[in-house]
Amino acid sequence: MTDSQFNKAAELVKNLKSRPTDQELLEVYALFKQATIGDCNTPKPGMFDLKGKAKWEAWNNMKGTSKEDATQKYIALANQLAQKYGCN
């Protein structure tokens, strides 16, 4: 996988015509973070930060996934979402 394919996938996600489901968005977020940073390296947000906690948990569930695998899965998911929701 090349950086250009990853960057193209990131642009697809940014330009979807309609908003994906919350679960799809969490998956996109977690794969992006895992592909670019690796395993979750931040403390878990407090119990009142529901959005932050959901994002943290989605990313933390990717622990152990290699950056290469996460990159491939991110590109595949971005392409699926682009087909499902269309792009601007």
C-alpha cells in the first residue's frame, strides 16, 4: 500500500455526500489512528466524555493491528463508504 492510496482514501471519507452511521465513523476513526499512530497511546477519557470514550474504545480495540493491516482495512472501508454514500 502506498501513502498516495491512503491519502486518496482519506479524501474520499472527507467528501462523502451523506453522513455514515456512528459505527462506521468510529471504525474509520479507529483505522485511521491505528494506521497513522499505531496502538492507542492516550489515557481513557472520563465517563462524562461519551464521544471521546467511544472513539478511544474503538481505537484501543485495534491494539496489536499492524499499521500496514490498518492501512489496508482503512482504504477498503473508505472505498466501501464511497460506493455506499457517494462522493462530492
